[in-house]
Amino acid sequence: MELSTSQRGGIPVIRVRGDVDHAAQVAFAEAARVALGSDGNRILFDLRDCPHMDSGGLSVLLSLLRRTGSVGFIGVISPCPDLLRIFEIVGLTSDPSFRVFSDVEAATQAG
């Protein structure tokens, strides 16, 4: 897995290339922690090049949702159909603080 971080409209964007599995869980969580800083409450994950996420990656997203609470959001950009289905199964897509975007521009405008 490769991670790169940028900013769009004041929101950190982490682009994920490769699988987010148990081996990558710590790096995934640390990148999010650093990107959010001590007071951040919005973050975007560009998943267009992420074909797989296991329970390790999902646990990071769930922890981030608890952290951002109702004042912020976690956004995913361009998840593949398999990832979107996993997000639906575990209930992430029914949480108003978890948002799915088709592209970076749509995500930035929603911020």
C-alpha cells in the first residue's frame, strides 16, 4: 500500500494505492491521525486505486468516525463496487458522518 496526503479546500485528502489490510492498518491509521492533527474533523480518502480493504482498514474508518463525531465527516472518493458493498454491509453508508463521493471535486464542494 502507498499513501500520499494533500489538501483540497482545507480538507486533508489521503490517496490510497493498493490494499488496506492488516499489514497496512498501522500506516493507514497513522496517516489519518497526522492528516487530521489535533483538531481536525474532516478527512477524505481517495480510494480509486484501492481494490481491497479488510477488517483492519474498516476498523480505522470506524475509529475515525467516532473521533469526528457529528461535527465532521469521513469521506471516501471513488470506491470500487466491492469496497462500496463492504461499506454498506458494515453500515458505514447509513451513517450521516460517512460520505461517498464520485470524485475529488464533488468531495471538496461538499466540505
